[in-house]
Amino acid sequence: MKYYNWNYPTTMWIGKDRIKDLTLACEGLNIKRPLLVTDSSLAQSNIIKNAIKDLKDSKFSIEIYSNVKGNPTGTNVKEGVLYYNKKKCDGVIAFGGGSALDVGKAVAFMSGQVLSIWEFEDIGDNWTKANSDKIAPIIAIPTTAGTGSETGRASVILNEETGVKKIIFHPKFLPSIVILDPVLTISLPSNITAATGMDALAHNLEAFCASGYHPMADGIALEGMKLIKDWLVEAVSNGNNLEARMNMLTAASMGSTAFQKGLGAIHSLSHPVNALNNVHHGLSNAIFMPYVLTFNKDVIEDKIIKVSNYIELEDSTFDGFINWVLDLRKKINIPHKLSNVIDEKDLDIDKLSMMAINDPSTLGNPKKLTKEDMKIMYQSSISGELFK
């Protein structure tokens, strides 16, 4: 497998065993005392232990924060910042799945700020309130191929007081160096490989369908979907296939790069159930996908036909694409209905719908939505009936 060095949207080091270049990344960013941010499970893995050993052998003084939750919280960020400053760290290594990457980026961002993290929600020009000179350098190392947080300029953090996920944005959230090493994803269970892969598909797909003009994002999204179509099933069924793992890592990074154009109702519907019902984000995106697509059909049909042609589906119609999505979900054991993963009695549709319509992702949806629309889509995802 060849090595590549890319610089779009940031510096990216790609290939088998590139994790061994972590010390070079720290040196390049003049990080001498990094804080490694990860989750408690990964912290016990040989992946992390080997990385820490390499850093210590190279005379780096490394600290670790590993209390990251599956749906990361403001408390995670606050704890990480306190530890970062207490230990006088000078950079962050965000290492793990999307949650660890989001918290790591937020810790680096908040380490020198005086305002609350919620002051920097991705609304208007809130990001300009930050002291840009006090943002620590970030190295991002994903171990899942889904969120693409390693190439994103935001973190999604749960405000525990309100129960609402917030998108916190600043251009310097974008890591300075990204390491994409497929070896780090080999141990990922098939169900997580499936859910995170569908998350990557949702990012590329919604970015392509989002309203607005951004041909660069559209091109990236199309190729990202082609990679997922060609490699996701293989990555799920044969986790040791490094080529499949590498292509899925790439597609995930492409999705996050593309969705600077916008997202849509798949994410609007997902964020509330992630926050209130603790459902895996990639899984909820996968479940909501066909319901949102069919709801939006009248405004996205031409775009979906373009996607179908590009990824070389035998049936390149809108219905052919929907059937491909449904078939893909079956092949990787994604449930068809929200009610397959959450008991209906635990779903407060009115509350979820209000949260969904107020979610920032709603603005990118190609069709203007109302709270009632959100309610209808939630109900369809519970019944399993697609819109005709």
C-alpha cells in the first residue's frame, strides 16, 4: 500500500502504519507535552499503549484524558480543559471515534477561552468571539470511519442542562495534521463498522443534496459515495481487508469535508434521539435516511439520479437509489425502523420534533421544513412506511 501526503482540507498522512509518524507530527507542530484525548475503552488498547510508548521513547511528556462519553458532553470538555491546563499541556492528540475527536478538538479550542463553550454555537458569527491566539494545535487520529470529525471545523457537544446537542464552530477546530491509518480500524466490530459507514454515507449524501452552490463539495461528496458503495459491505464482512478500511476512512474524511456545504433532515432527526435516547449517531442516520430521501423526493430527484449514475447503479432512477439504500442496510444488518431500537413509549415525538426543527442542520435541507414535517418523518420511521 502506497503512502500519500494530502493538504486538503488540511495536512493528511495516509497509509498503513502511519501511526508511527505521530512523533513527527508532534515535532512538526512543536508540541512537547500533548494531551491525548480518547475514550476509556480505547485507552486500555494496545493501539493507545503503543502510541504512548513511542512518544515517551522520543522524550515527549504525554498526558491522557479518557473520560469521553459515546455522545460527548459539555462536562467532558470542561474536565479535559481543566486537566489540560493543570498539566500545562501544549497541544492535543484527539484519538478515537467521532466522540473522542469532537472532545479533543473542543478541549484544544477551549483551553485558552474565557467565555462558556455555548457562546460559540454555530450561529451567525459567534466564532469571532473566540481568542484565536489561544487555541492549541490539534492532531487527529480516527479509529472509526464515520464522522469525519478529523477534517471538520466543528464539534457536536451535548449540553446536559438543556438536553440538546450543540454544534460548536471555529475555523481552527480543523486539526493541523490528520493521520489516517487503516490498521487502527481493523478491530472495529462489524456493527460499528456498519453504523459509522452509514454515517459517512449520510454526510456525503446530504452535502450533495443540500441547497446552495459549492461544486467542490459536490464533487467530493460524489466520489465519497462511490467509495462507500464499493467498499462498505466488504469492510463490514471482512474487517481485515486494509484496502476496504482505507477507502472507508477516506470516504469519511471526504464526507466531513463536503458537508461544509450543509446537511439536512437526516441529521436534524438524529441529533435529538442521540441526545435524549442515547442512540448511536451513525445508526440513527442510517435509519432515517430513506424516510428523509423520499420526503424530499420532489426537490432532490434529479440530484439522486446523478448520484445513481455516478456510483454506477444498475437502476439509476430515484426509486433505484432508494432500493439500493434499503438493500445496503439489509446487507449490513441496519434495522429499518426507529421502533426497532427504541421503545415507542420512550419517544416524545412532540419534543423530538421541536428539537429537530431547531437543529442547525435543518437549514441545509433542500426542502423547507416545519415542525409538523419533522413529526411526520418521525412517525414514518416508527411505522416503517416510506413516503410515496
